[in-house]
Amino acid sequence: MTTQEIQNEIIEEFSVFDDWMDKYEYLIEIGNTLELYDEKNKKPSNLIQGCQSRVWLDAEYKDGKIYFTADSDAIITKGIIALLIRIFSGKTPDEILQTDLFFLDKIGLKENLSPTRANGLVSMIKNIKAYATAFKAKYES
């Protein structure tokens, strides 16, 4: 499934909720679906800078694709990183770098986040793309 198809799927899932409290509850549910994050990976080098809450992100390059794992100590943030992992994990560096995240506006996430959470979201996306850039340089040059 392409990153665009996954985003369309997410938009469809969120479209059943009219109220943002329901959307937040759904985000929390999504966060609970994240794979268990190994405690040994909760180290400073995996901590995303720029997030109000603590978010750890790790990536592995395998067979030309990047696989992400993450965790957060905040339930809404955990849901946000889970959505990003759903879109980007298992994709090539080029797919990640070329993806336009249109779902954020379509589901209304950007305008319903506090400024600090919105900054954290930007930091999460930057980190994911930084991994893609690094793996591309290391393995595809």
C-alpha cells in the first residue's frame, strides 16, 4: 500500500467522528496499537528534540526499506507517532522523502493540536525524514 493510500485510509477512519473529543479518543486507541518499545531503546539518542512530551524513535534499514519503532510517555502523542509509523514504516527512503502528509489537514489534526504538540509533530516528521536521508546516503549512494 502506498503512503497516499494509507493516508486516505486514515482520513476515512477519522471521518466517522464529528467531535474532536472522539477523534482524540481514537488517537489514543491507535497509540495503544504500537508495538512494545524495548526499554533499552529509551536512550537520549532516540529522543526526539522539540516535543513537549518524550518521544523515542528508532529505525532499522532492511531490504531497502525503513522500519520504525517508537514510544511516547503521552497518550495523544503516542497516537500521533503511531499514525506516522503506519504511513512510513516499511517504505523506501525515497517514498518517505517524497511523501506529502496531506492527511494532517484533512482530518483537522493540525488546527486541533496545541502549539507545543504541533511543534512536536513537526519534529517527529523531521526525524523520520532525517532517518530516510541518512539511510539513503549510506545504502543507496
